[in-house]
Amino acid sequence: MKLLHLTNKANLPSIIMNGLLPTHIELDHHWDVFQKYLTQRSCIYLWDAETYNNAKFVRDMIYTKMFIHPRNKALTMREIELEKQGLDIYNEELYPDFKKIGTGLVGDSSTYSLLEVDIDETRVEGSWQHIQEPHDDKYGTTVVMDDQYAHNNKEIYISGNTISFNNIKIVEEILVRKYKNSKLGFTFRKN
């Protein structure tokens, strides 16, 4: 089974040496579903290499890393802070209003690597539909997101196992430019 994984190029030396390692599952709603299939709260997110929409999914994922993930981390940090202070973690008014924060991206121009992973089906824990769409909840991490990075048809797979570099091929390099107006530019180079 051939699946894809996107990583920052800076991670390649570690992946070459140690393989692709499962990382902590940040989102509780992902963990709520995945814990039935995994022994630890960590996994590798993958998607189908035969998908017709790979360039779009790559752009969407890079946008996610620069827009949605930083917001997810901010929410997690805020929840930890509220718990330490003994405050109600379910009181939305105590969380950042992402509509006011706006459309800014976190991080700088960078280079990513698209990895093709040859993995036995028994090492994959099933598939799920990934949805990344804007909504109107001011406390939600996809509020005011750029519509061009939305999708509701990405089938993702997870693996809770380390994947040896022997089973990985670097298929594409993606140069990402971040512009001052919070827009991204992409250049794809086949390997």
C-alpha cells in the first residue's frame, strides 16, 4: 500500500536515521476516535498516494501547519493555564477570539518534503474522511481561514508504528514562500 506523508525538510536527517516516528495527537476529537486503534496517543498521519488531489492536499496541509496548528496549540496552552488557575475550562469566553486575531500565518518561508511510504496494510489503522473547512465559531481554529485551503474529501490513514526509511521515498520537494499579506506561494519540484 502506497501512502503519502508531508514533513518539513529539516526533519529529513532524523527520518533517514530513525525512520518516520509517530507524533503526539494534539486534537482531543482525533484521539477520541483513534484511541480504539492505537496503544498510545501518537500516530503518523498519511493519505492515499493515488489521490487525484495531491497538490491541493499538500498546499492545504502546509497552510494547516501555519494557520490551524498554531491556533490548536494556543487553545491547548490556554486550557492548561485555566486548569492551573482553577477556572472553568468549558467557558468559551475565557479563550481567544480567533476572528479578532485575524488571518495571520505563523512561521516563515520553508521547504517541505512529500514522502511516499510503502507500508503493509496491517500496519495501517483504517481510514477517515478529513474535513478542513471554515466556520463561524469565533473560538474555532478554522474561523476566517482562507477558503482555498478547505477540503472535505481527504481520506487519511493513521499508523501507530515507526516506519523505516527503507520503506520511504522522497517524491517531491515543495518550496513555500510566505508573503506579507498572509498569502502563500508554492513551487513543486519532483525528486
